[in-house]
Amino acid sequence: MARPDLPQGTLETMILKTLTWGPLHGFGIGRSIQRASEDALVIETGSLYPALYRMAKRKWIKAEWRRTENNRRGKYYALTAEGRKQLAAQSASWLDLMQSVGRVLQATERKVDG
């Protein structure tokens, strides 16, 4: 099955949502998204880490070095108050888009102005 292309901002929204469950390192974030999507979405490191960097720069998330479950040093990411606000805004926008696309897909007649 082909992997879907994600509209701009979707990865950030999914990362923010994932971090509502608690701080995670980058690998854990990618794995959580993959599991939640039932393996439909596999986030490549070449997309994930630049997104995390951008989000930290915007202060939507904060990063902290900690020990991982394997006793290695890893950067853990946590949601900030600004990130929660951003998640609410992006989630509302995403839901509006889904509803609009759904209406088009379920349309039973061609609607034309004029």
C-alpha cells in the first residue's frame, strides 16, 4: 500500500498530539505515531528531526537530555503551553479541512454557480 503524502503542518500536529501523552525522545515519537496510525504512517528521521528542531525554535516544545530506557543519553521532547495552544488551533483547522473534503467526496450532484 502506498504511503500517503501529508499536508503541510500535519506532522507537527501529530507530534504535538503525541507529546500530550508525556515526554518522549525522537525515536519514541516516530514509533508512537506509527503505532497510533496502525502502521499506515512511518515517519522518516529526515522529516521528524527537522520538524522537532523547528518546533523547539518556535517554543512549541522543549528539549532536555536524559537517560533512555537503554541507559543511553537521549534528547527528550515535552509539550509547552504554547505548544498546547498550537495543537488546539491546528487540530481545529485539520478537522475543518477533513469535513470539507468529506462533503465533496459525499456530494451526490454537481453544484455549479451561474
